[in-house]
Amino acid sequence: MSIFGKIMGAIFGTKAEAAPASGGAAATPAAGGSAPAAAPAQSVDVAPILDKAVAAHGEKLEWRTSIVDLMKALDIDSSLGARKELAHELGYTGDTNDSATMNVWLHKQVMAKLAANGGKLPPEIHH
């Protein structure tokens, strides 16, 4: 499964790609009923799901501004290698060795794709 598929699955409670239906990630609750393996049909409020995941970690994670913290909150590998893989999945054309620029781009892209797939984002997040 793709890294973005794991992010989608953890937030929407379903897998974004064809995979055995096993529910959402352990740290987050299923965000609704069983949606098709493609984009979910319902709107999902992203903030409470991610806030709960952050609270479960017991550390300060700024998922609203950091792709690393978002991935950590969802128990997804946030290493540089994993972020480079995510950048490749999402079509990043910049220098993946410039991790600061890549991370900002990744966060914006992930937020935009969550919104495009039915994710309701807090107003302070511009996608």
C-alpha cells in the first residue's frame, strides 16, 4: 500500500487503495461506516481524528503544519526515506534532498488531497 493510502486509511477508516478491509489504523477510530475502497462518499472532519491520534501519543505533534508530525500521529513511518517515497507518489519534482522545502510541499499536497477526498479541514489550513 502507498504511504498516502495509509494516511487516507488512518483518517477515513478505510483503505485508499484496494486492500483487505481491516478497518483504520489502531491509533485512530474508524471515521464512519464502510466506504468503498476508492474515495469515501461522506465528509470526514479531519481535525478531531488527528487531535485524538496526537493525544494518544502523549507528545506535542503539530499535524496542522508538519508532515512529519502528521505521519507520527498516525503511526506511519516519517523517516526521510518514507517522505521521499511519499513525494514520489504525489509527483514532487523538486529536490528531495532539500527536505525543508519538500516537507512544506508534502504537507500542502496531503491536505489538498484529503480535502479533495471528502476531508473537512480546519479553516487555518490552506490547501
